[in-house]
Amino acid sequence: MKIEREIKNDHLARIEGKAGVVVEIGDEIRARINVTEGPRFFEILTKGKNYEEAAAICPRICSFCSIPHKLTPLEAIENALNVEVTEQTKLLRQMLYFGNMVESHALHLYLFAIPDYLGYHDAFSMAKEYPDLMRNGMDLKNFGAMVQNILGSREIHPENAVVGGFGKLPEQQEIEKIKEMAYNVMDAAVATAEFFLDYEYPSYVNLERNHLAIKPHNGYDVYGNEIVASDGFYFSVDKYKEYIKEEVAPYSFAKRGKYKGKPFMVGALSRIVNNHNLLEGKAKELLNSHSEFVKAENSFSNNFCQALEIVYFIEKIAEMAENIKIRKEEKVKPEEKDGKGYAVTEAPRGLLIYEVEIENDRVNYMNVITPTAMFLPMMEIDVKNMAEGMWKNGYKDIDLIGKKVEMVIRAYDPCISCSVHVIRL
């Protein structure tokens, strides 16, 4: 193909990790996302480690996603060793996970995505003109961080959640603090969702696509053991290798996922598409009033859905903090030393799958499939369609097309550090 014009950015700004994008414009348009961050060896590092030590290694995959990468391997290990934790542990872990959702979504929307919507190069420039808007974002981020600090022992890379329970239980007054703060930031959460109502999604990326999410145990949740697709098919997590295949591209260090051989999407939009009927409270009211902003065929809708989730998770945190009464209890000890376990949860960016094999209390095998690795092929298609749509519609300004292409990528909220992992050397 003869290339007439080329869009090339070796380092995309305002995403987690290092990746670039190349769009070649000629008699056809091609696009590729080059993930240049070096391979990570976390799965290999866990081999031969005691399961507790392995669970402490996993959160180092990413600071944004350190809670999902702690709680999901714990679920897999407990599944392998036949550990059934208490209801209190389940509630506290759920609250901890929801806190991470709030912080991650707030950081992405206010520091990475919203500057695109308002035409700013970065969040710092935007904050000078929109201080109240940025204050909302920081209040939400700080709330999520506070929840993680109280329940997880620190804001990043928490160690308090362990196999069978928690190392240290929170005090009741700390739970009261979470409840009070949740009510204080609810207006900021609602304002975040309402921000996106003033914008129209670019139609160039409209494309029918499959959305995968968990089938939650109870309500709109991050925990489940089945995966459901928008095509109506669902399967248990232990069958994930039959339907989700990872492959590699010669130009990228990242793994790339296919569902039934085709690209697919995961994340906030996918969760809303599949589980919208489980939403409650203010988030449900916002969705019912503005359902036209949830478009299964358009990836830009992911940002509005992230904002809806902020509202939902804060309200549920407040509800849990209202009802839970902390009681002293011991960790549940494993009865087995060997086993094979699986777990799937909903990380901020979508499905996170862990598989683990344990022999004599030591990890013999671990496999991780992350959200970004799953949606990379779909994101690449959207990049191509955005560039192609603009070019064929008469837009010839390469800088403008490049900015819109980057906006598509940021709408997905990719976590590059999570997408590069090596299971075998």
C-alpha cells in the first residue's frame, strides 16, 4: 500500500504505561497500537513462592489496579485451597474494591479524559480555568484512596487483605468516617456524570461489538464466577481458555484477546450493557433519565458509564458502612495444601482473570488475563475507524485526526503495565 500520510505518536500522553500509535493513510487506512513497555514477569516470579507471598507480588503489576491484583488472586488461591471466608470479610473486600473503582475512575476521567472534552493539553491547564471541576475530581479520588487506606492498610499496594480474611480489622469509628465521607462526595459524583451530558459521541466508531462482563453473585457487583457476553452466551471462569484466547502481534509486547475468535470489549460500558438492570439508587435514576448516553456500539460511552459507576459505588459504600458492625474474628485457615483455582472480578478497566495451581502451599503455575490485553484488538479497530471516518469525511488536518485518535484510546482507559506479561521464558 502506498502511504500518502502517516500519523505517528511513539508515546501516548495521559494513559497508564508506555504505548504509541501509528495510522497509515493511503488507498486503505491501517492502524496499530504499539505497546513498547517492557514485558513483565509477575506470573513467573510467583512460581515456587508460598501462596501468601505470591498474593503479595501480584499487586505490584500496577498501582492503579493494585486492589484488583490483590483481591482477585486471593479469590483464586482460596478457590484452590477450599477456603470459604466469612460474610464480614466478603463485605469488607467488596467495600475495598469499590473504593479502588472510585479512585481509578476519578483519576482517569479528570486527569486523562475530561481535558480532551474541554480541549486542554493536560489537566493542569484545565484546572486553572475549571478549578471547581478539578476539585470534584480530587475529592472523589481522595475518597477512594481513604477507603483503601482504612481497609487495605495503605492507599497503594495494600497488604491487609490476606488469604482467609484480613490481617487487621478496621475500627468501627473508621467505618463511620467512610460513611460520612461518602455522603459528602455524592454531589461531586453526580456532577461528574452530568458533565458528559453536554457532549455527542463521534459516530465514526459506531460498530456492533461483543461486550463481556461478569455475571455478579449479588446485585451490580465486581465479584462473580461466570462471564456473560452481550451475544447472550455465558460460561464459568474455569472454562475461560475455551472462549478467550490470547495472541501476540509482532509490533507489540502486549497480549491481545479474542472472544470466539473476534475482538471484544470489557470495562464500564460492558458492565452497564450486560448488568444495567442491577443498578440501584441515584445511578439507576441517572441511567433511566439519560439512557441515550449508553451506546453499546460506541466506545466513547465508556466514560459516561465510568461516571455512573462512581455514583453507584459511592452509594453502595455508604450503605455498607451504614449496616456493617465490625466484630473480631480470626482468619479462615486453608484445609488443603494443593489445588487448582480460578477467579474473575471486574477491575476498573474490565474483566480480570486469575488461574493458579498450588502444590504443598507453593504456587506451581499462575496465569493472568488483564482487561487491557482483552480489549486491545477492539481499541485498534476503533482507532482505524475514527481516522478513516474523519479522512473520508473531508478532514485532512493530520494533527486534528491524531488528537481524535488519541481521544479514542483514552476513552478505553488502557492500563499498559497490566497488558504486558510473560507466562513462559
